Amino acid sequence: MSFVETEERRALRAAVAELGAKYGTSYYIEKAKTGGKTHELWAEAGRLGYLGVNVREEYGGGGGGIGDLAAVCEELAAAGCPLLLMVVSPAICATIIARSGTEEQKKHWLPRFAEGTVKMAFAITEPDAGSNSHRITTTARRDGDGWVLSGQKTFISGVDEADAVLFVARTADQKGTLRPSLFIVPTDAPGFTWTAIEMEIVSPEKQFVCHLDDVQLPYEALVGDEDGGLLQLFAGLNPERIMATAMAAGIGRLALAKAVEYANSRQVFRTPIGAHQGLAHPLAAGKVELELARLMGQKAAWLYDSGDDMGAAEAANMAKYAAGEAAIHCVDQAVQTHGGNGLTTEYGVGVLLTAVRLMRIAPVSREMILNFVAQHSLGLPKSY
């Protein structure tokens, strides 16, 4: 592993940063506040190949890894356009299909993921189970040559702009034991409905409660093996954490850049406020925390792309934890640096508060990460 990114990765970052600057924070916020979607940005990123950098070349992608896709996500977030569906569609869903799908599923979905002409949401969380796949109650039962899905999911991102949703449901194996399995459900399938959740977060991408009322699917809707859903599911969760790390890092960079610009230009008592250690030191500490988190994120991506799923799981969880904390500190200090201006619309800092706070909660909470590290890294007894 190199601690310096390749020339190709740096060039990718520069190109994506240029695209992000073309749209910027004002575009993203305007879409969010008017109920619009970032379709133009998504489509252009797809045409330029940025959404498919991790898809194999034989399916029309760039042939890179999750580290490349994470770089795209981070640079867009740093430009003020944190696209949540990047974490879900090309990272989780495309990765699971690439690793576990049939050849027909790969040929159907992966080229469209690569082009950015399709979006797929991901549904695991339930009201009474959270992300505990062992307790989910959404079920899939065999019905002739197909399946019937019933159940409910909550906090599912971007269903209203997705072509399909990858659902985690439970099927009975030969012994009658219910195990997680994965199903692709078109958003126009009869019996599949969704309801928007009112959120305080300013984002074009909305959250939904999904209802499956005896949704009938062909057998081919199953991704992978009937009994292998848990392992197949985890194949998509490491990329999810790596991408969440990248998004948090990008938001932290955006906040830090705004704070530094303001601290250099704002003068009090004939001196830029950035000269005062009371502001300079917290900003410097934020930079340190952010760079450490980014480095762990790059390690996690390298381990994942090298095929070390267990090593990647530890590093990805640690990276997500560190990036979430660093981003919150950077945004909080950016607001403090701006003073009252930090809560005005003009400076675009206050709007980051709710968005970055999500990084401690989703896609996995900091407490569950600490449980993972305590049990798997330190060897302590399982606490739940």
C-alpha cells in the first residue's frame, strides 16, 4: 500500500472537483429547498464515467476499485454536492450485483450503473430491527416459479428517484430457518408503495418508509443464493462505510475551506481573525483529524479492493467513525469561526450542521462501530 495516491487517482479527483465546482453548493441547496433533484449533475457524472469507475470494463465501467468511487464521492461533497445515492446505488447495489449476481443480472444492470442511467435504492432498515439483519421481519416466500414479498422498511434513501430497490428479506432454507436474502424490486411493482418521511436535513434526496404488500416477483429477482444472503449483504456494507467516510471527509473539507477563507479575510482590531490561536488551533486540529480519517479510509478501500474483506471491515468501520467525528468538529468550528454569519444563508455553513450530524448515525451508528471494534479488534465479550 502506498500512502500517496496514484497519478491516475489524483487526476480523477481533479476532474471530479472541476465538475463539482460547475454545479456547487448553490445548485445543490436550490434543488433541495425547491423539491428538485440533482438529475443534471448525476447524468453528467455518468456520461463522464465517474459513476462507473468501479465497474469492470467488460460491463462498460472504468475497471477501478471502491477507492476510485470514494474519491469521486469525496470530491463532489467537497464541492458542495454530497450525493447520498452514490453511497447506495453504485457502491452498495452495484457491488453486490457484481459479486453475487447472475451473469444475466450483471449484463442488465452493471452497464447502466456505469453510465449513470439507472439508480437503485437499498432497503435493510426496519422500524423494530434497525440494521439487525437477524431480526428483520420482511419475508419472501416461494410461490410457484417466483416469490412473494411482504413487510416494511424505513429510512430508505432516494426511492422516489430509483428504478428499483434492492431489498433484504428473509427466506426459509431447507431446515425452515429464516435467513437474509436479497431481491431486486422495481419501484413500479404492484403492491410496492412508499411514504416520505419529513426530515430536517436539507437534501434533494429524501427518506421513505417502504411497504411491500404481497409483491410478486419472478425467481430471477433473487440476487445470489437463497442461503447466502448474509455474506452477500456484508459484501455491500464495507463499500457503504468506505463511501460514508468519503462523504463525511468531503463535507468536512468544505466546512474547513469556508472557515479558512473567512478567517483570512475577516479582520477585527486590524488583524485577520485567523491569526488568533483561539480560532487557528481548532481549525488546525480539524485538519489533523480529517487527514487521519481520510488515510484510514484509503486503507479500507485498499484492503477491500485487494480482496481482504475482514481487514476491510475493521478499517472501514474505524474510518467511518473517525470521519464522522472529524467532519462534525470541522463544521462546528466553521460555524464558530463565522460567528453570527455562520448561521446565515449567505455563507452556507449552518446548513451543514444537520447533514454532518447524520454521519454519527448512518449508515451505522458510532455506538455500533464501537461495539464492532470492542468485540472484533480488542477481543472483548459481545455486548448485545
